[in-house]
Amino acid sequence: MLACAEGTPLPDGFLFGASTSAHQTEGGNTNSDWWQLEHRTGTPLAEPSGDAADSYHRWPVDMDLLAELGFTDYRFSIEWARIEPEPGRFSRAATDHYRRMVDGALERGLRPMVTLHHFTLPRWFAERGGWTAPDAVGLFARYAEAVEPVLREGVRHVCTINEPNLLATLTADAAPAPGLPLPDPELTATLIAAHRAATAAVKAAAPALRTGWSVANQVYQAVPGAEEVAAAYRRPREDVFLEAARADDWIGVQAYTRTRIGRHGPLPVPKGAELTLTGWEFYPAALGEAIRHTASVVGDVPVIVTENGIATHDDGRRVSYTRGALEELARALADGIDVRGYFHWSALDNYEWGSFRPTFGLIAVDPRTFLRAPKPSAHWLGRIARNRVLPL
Ligand code: BGC
């Protein structure tokens, strides 16, 4: 990879887009376990997802904007709770809906990357123990098989499970949080088995699909003398999930910030550091470190950045953060690391698992009218996607 005066040209076929998830954008996901949690008496969540960004109906507008801005790829998830509202009962209408989304993306010149499971479960599945139920893996594989009409044509990349390492730490009462608790070993094993079973199911239906999963990378940094503590901390929280991807077609990197590890475990954010709306340290270099660590574990499995971004009201900081992250990506490419894509989180301001307050979007959404307004960062990043040259 040769850097030219204006920057680093993207390799041929490089995916450049933005990401969303169904529950965070669609609205009205009433049959999911998260909806139930949001409305339970005494819920720990600040507010419910409600209509979210109404993307269940407004996805054509979202895709129009992304394509007009210059993006060539769009990562979105399909909602198991809609596709299989009751055990073994598959909704033809929901399956058709997601098929229309795939077709709609292709018509606009956006290559769809489809996530099968992004944190939310059908209520019935959660009620019978969720991932801890003895037949959970088989049920997930059955769902993966049933979405064959969505994936069969025009989809190249499928992400089976979003952030299994975060999922393995979640109880029904806890919202996703940075600085991961310890994943449950049984849940870890179940999610790896579910990933493999879903991979086999979708490949049986459409062998050309490129399958993988996306791991939340916390960029564990050891302070001098704490290297072994950091490695032991990282292993069950990250490396086990990366090692499970060694036979996959790609591995998804999701990086936002870093976690410094001292002799006794995680350290607080350094004094005076700039914080984002999620309370995370503003640390664009996280992406480069996450890519390098991931590549060192997975060997020659290609890397795709499936999420990277920042929650802020100051869109100028979003541009600074993303520029820093893309510079890191350019350096990784220059060093010969096989990075095949970058998806910004998120396309839209959306429901951040308990609250609409942390705004990650390139595109603002008016909560009353649902009108979309691309921010300057959306135009800036879309230009990079269109020109296919990274700023370094
Ligand atoms: C998740 C997204 C989430 C984002 C920012 C990732 O953990 O996949 O759903 O909105 O980070 O918190």
C-alpha cells in the first residue's frame, strides 16, 4: 500500500459505510426482550426505545441519504423477534420486509452487510432461558436457516452475532457498558457454538456468503509492569472470541476507546482526559490498536471494522475523532494488515440501549417529525468514501 500526497488510496473492493441495528433504529420492536425490559416496573433503563428513528418504515430515506452522501456499503441487522414472532412460526411479511431492504440497498448502490443478531431476542426465546436454554444453539441455527430468502442474492457479508463478548456478560437487567465484566464461560461456549451453527446454516443455503462475527475490542493497555495482568484480563473477554474466528471469512473489529490495566485491574480514565457522551475517553488511536491486536490473534483472516465512532453533541469532535481513527486505519494498511472495510457507528442518532441522549449519528433525527439531517461529519466522511482515499 503506497501513500500518495493526498492520502492512502483504499484497496479495491474496500467496504466503506455506516452501521445501524434494528432495535436501535426501527421502533416498535414490541416482541423483543429489550422492549419488555424497557417497560418492566423498576426497569434500570432511563427511557424506552418507542418509535426509535422509525426506520422500519423510513429505511428508504436512510438509504437514499447514505448513498447520496457517497457511502458504498450499509451494515444493518434483521430482527429475529419479527421474523420468528412465536417459536417455529416465521413471518413471511417480516422476511419480505428485510428482503426489500436488501434490494433497496442494492438499487441505491449500497452493498448490504447483514447482522443476524444484534443484542435483542424474541420474547419467547428469552422467556425460556435465552442463550442458557439447552436448545438455544439449534433454535438460532433454525432462525439463520429461515432467513435464507433475505440473504440468498445480493448479500455478500453476514455477521452472525454482534459483540458476543459483550453478550456473554449480559444479564436481563444490565445494559451494555464499557469496561467489560467477565463473560460467563458457559455462555461463551454457547455463543461460539451458535456462531458456528448459524454459519453452517447460511452457507448451506448460500455458499458464496462471507460470514464472520464482530467482537467488541476494549483496547486493554497495560501500564508498565502490568503486562501479564492485562493479558489475563483480555483473554476471556476478547481473545477467546477472536480465536473462535480463525476459520471465518472475516473478523469484525468494533473499537471506540481504550481501557488501561494496572497491577490490580482496570484503571480510571486519566485525569483531565476528554470524555464523550457515554463517559468514554476520547481516544481515536483505539482503532489502530484494536486492528493490530485482532490481526495478531486471527492470523490471515481479513479484518473489517464494523463499528467505530463517538457520542458527541459537537460534530467537529466527531470529525476529529474519525480522522484520527482513519489515520490509524491507513497506517495499518501501510503495514500490510489485511483490512477490508470500515463502517462508522452510527448512520443515525438512535436508541443507545436505555437512552437517546448519547448521539453517535452522522445523521441527526428529529424525535417528533423523524426528519433526517446529515451533519457536517456525514458529508466529510461520505466524501472520503466517494473519493476512496484515506486522510493520511
Ligand atoms: C454496539 C452498538 C452500540 C455502540 C455504542 C456497540 O457496543 O454494537 O449497538 O450502540 O457500541 O455503544
